[in-house]
Amino acid sequence: GQNIDQPTEMTATEGAIVQINCTYQTSGFNGLFWYQQHAGEAPTFLSYNVLDGLEEKGRFSSFLSRSKGYSYLLLKELQMKDSASYLCAVFPRDNYGQNFVFGPGTRLSVLP
Amino acid sequence: DTAVSQTPKYLVTQMGNDKSIKCEQNLGHDTMYWYKQDSKKFLKIMFSYNNKELIINETVPNRFSPKSPDKAHLNLHINSLELGDSAVYFCASSGTSGRAGSDTQYFGPGTRLTVL
């Protein structure tokens, strides 16, 4: 089966750095995505990793270790607007099956 | 211009009714999807359509039927609505029809369905 785990909730202070972890066990692996979802809104794409290592994009970075089935999303210089749910999603199949599997999401609260 | 749009944004209806949710994308994508997000915020894929062919149906009840009149539209029709169908339904689209690669999905704004 497919299983993705993330912490349910995290709290951090404005200006700080926070790391949101994601572990996965899937039948095959062909990429891992991070999405941000504000309350009442649609998920929006943040990052994509398919090879091991760190991908940096402004204040956000995402890391992947395929051997460990592990990824993290790093948010630097936190702002109040970063308060949202962060969803880890894995693309398990290496064929025409367009089958995203989403984790439960981590609700991040940024405090002043 | 909105990339992926859905209508209606809110839908309140009685048990047993039949309803439809429409989705359109203007990104020229090959594949479109329907997701259900329940009260616990789990996003679960329901269907995807690639070039007008259904390629996934994740054990969704047959009361749910996707209909794609063309590549830019994927509508969701629901028969005999039940209380447990209350959720937010998201439409999404992605660019390629083959290997996963960097196949980012773009989501519509969601339709909040409430069944009374």
C-alpha cells in the first residue's frame, strides 16, 4: 500500500526557521511534491524533488532522501502569511498511472 | 485569467438529490483530476482523465461519474447524494500524459458540498 506520514501540527515564531518532515512508503517512486494550502483555499505547488538532495527556492527549500523514504520542507524567515497546511505528495508509479498520494498535511501556525 | 476554475464554489443540497460540479482548465493540459478533501483534510484522488479516457478510479462509488466533453473540461456528476458525500471537491490538471517526471498538478479553488 501507500503510506505517507507528516506531523499533524507545528508552531513557530515569525522570523524563525521551521522544518516539516515527511516519510513515505510507496510502491515505486517517481517524485515527491510539497504543496501549501491556506484554510479554505486550494493547494498550491511549492516544490518537486525526484533526485536526492536539496532544492532551494527563495525562502523555501525541500530535501529528499530516496533510500530513507524521507523528505523535509524548510521554511526560513517565517512570515505570518506562511501559516497554512503543508502537504507532502508522492508520485508512486512509473507509468501512465497519474496517481498522486497525499499525506495528511501539517498545519503550521506562525506566531508573532 | 484563472488557470483551473470550478463551479459552483458552494453547493448545499438534500440527501438523495443529483448534482454536478463543473471544471475547466485553460492551461492546455492533457490530464485532469477530481479530488475529495474530507473534514480531516485528507486529499484523496477520485478520478483522472487523460485525453478523454478515464485512467484511474480509486474505488469511488458508482454514484460518482466523471464526464469529459473535451480536453479542457472534466465535470463531476453525483447521483443520490448521501450525508457522507459532504466534503470539498477539488479539480486539478497537469501537463503530460505519460511519465510522471515533473508533472505538477494545478488545483481549482474547490467546491464545498454540504448534504443535508
